[in-house]
Amino acid sequence: MIYLLDTNIFRLLGRSERDLPQQAERNVLKWFASVDADALRISVLTLRETRKGIELLRLKKGKAEIAAEIEGRLARLLADYGVPFVVPVDVETAIEWAVLSAEKDSDRMDMGIAATARAKGYVLVTRNVNDFRGRNLALLNPAIAPASIMPAKGPPTGK
């Protein structure tokens, strides 16, 4: 089973439990520890969102150090997990993204991440399951213990 991490989950990868005040975030770390690292993926869109966040922080007065810290953690994760960790937007994903965008009349990045999971048959791991319900996706919210997969439900894919 392959897990595609939504940005709100990916941002916790590589963090330590002592840095996370909320139990839900600590639950995510426990879930990471229970899963084979080779089963984790992110969309190239998550990489884009993360880099954008770093650049926005860098532009804020007094936030350059935080931006550099996050940038370093991102570089380490990409080096540790390797190239297969980042899933590109290919033709199949682009078609699914168009279908999802039409269904919700939206072109948001979330639909691109959902399209990646749907096109590849991955489980989408997110804290925002309500944003993705009814999209024919298997979903997992590891912030709620014990984490369990919600099977795909919704309209058929655009394939």
C-alpha cells in the first residue's frame, strides 16, 4: 500500500515529538513510525506548496531563520527519501485533476493532490478528510488514533 501525504501531514515528517504540542500531531508521528518509509509519497504540488511557504516566510521580517530551518528539513527529507518520493503530475493525473475540478468547480491544489492519489491508486493521508470525501479516494487521517483507512467512495474516476 502506498500513502500520498497531503501537505498538512508532510509538514510533520522529520519533526520531533517534543516540538509538537498537540496530541493529534503526535499521533501523526506515531503513524509515521508504524509505516514503511518506502510506502510514503508526496505530490510535486506538495513540494511546491512547501517551497512557497518557505519563500513567504523568508520575505517576512524576522522569519529568515525559521525559513532556513524548514528549508534544511525539506532538503534532508528529499535526500533521505529519494526521487520516487515525489510523484509528478503526469497525463493520467492531469485528466483526473480536470475531472475533480469540474465536479467541484475548483482548480485548487487540493484537487491536484487528490487527482494524484486517485490516478495512482494511493491512499491519501490528510487531516482534512472532509475536503476529499465523495471523491472516490481511500482516505486516512492519522491524527485520530487509531488511524484507519476510509475506503474510496464517490463518483467513478475519469479514466
